[in-house]
Amino acid sequence: MRKEHSHPIISSTKNLPLIIRIRDVILTILVWVLYFYFMRDFLSFAEDLLTWTSEGFTDADEYYSFRILSTLLSYFEVIILMAVLYVLWSFYNMARYGKKQRRRVQPPVNKEELAKAFHVSLTDVGAWQKAQTMVMHHDRRGRLTEVQVS
């Protein structure tokens, strides 16, 4: 027997008042209408592209939506140029800084350092590290005042 799992956000919509659910449906429909409104030029382009291919690649100048292709080509050229510059910049950085090791790994903090930093005993730090849930309370100056471990 399989147990059904549902996300609380999805299942909680059934508990919402009717007016809220109607509002959500109307907003969803509105967003889809806006999506198709903003995509209308692309849909027109796709329609012209299908017509152009189905008619055997006839004169492309008679399709109004194909006029955008020169703009798209210039965008593509800018994208390629930026990609080439990015790759060249990475090679420059590798040539200039590639051999240098500037990053230093910090050593891990041990129990003694934690106990010293929080002014507590080593057994408290050990218990904190084994805890699955821990709440630390601090005063206004950031000093540890209480620890709740569960």
C-alpha cells in the first residue's frame, strides 16, 4: 500500500475560502493571457516559418516577421563576441595568476578553541556537537548566556 504524500502548499488550497480560489483562477488566466500577448510576435514568426517551409522555401522577403532576423543576428554576434572576450579574459587571468597560490585553508576549529571562545567546559562543547537541535541565547554584547540542547 502506497502512502500519498502531498506538499502542504498544494493541499492547503482546498482549505481556502471560495473567493480566494476564484481570485487565484482569475489571476492564473490573466497571467496566461499576458504570456500569449507577449509571445504573439514569436507565434507570428513561428507561423511564418512553418508557412515558408511548407511552401518550399519561397521568397522570404514576403514574410513580415522575418525582418527581425537581422536584429537577432546582430544579437547573436554580440553574444559570440562577449563569449570570446570572456574566454580570452580567463586565459589572461590564468597566465597572470595561474601559478600563484593565495588561498589559505583555515585549520578546523577544535573543541578546546570553542570552549575557550565561549567560556564553557569541554564536556559542554562535546554535548553541543552531538546534539541535533541547539538554541543559543546571547546577551546584547553577543556573549553566550544560555544553551538549550535537545
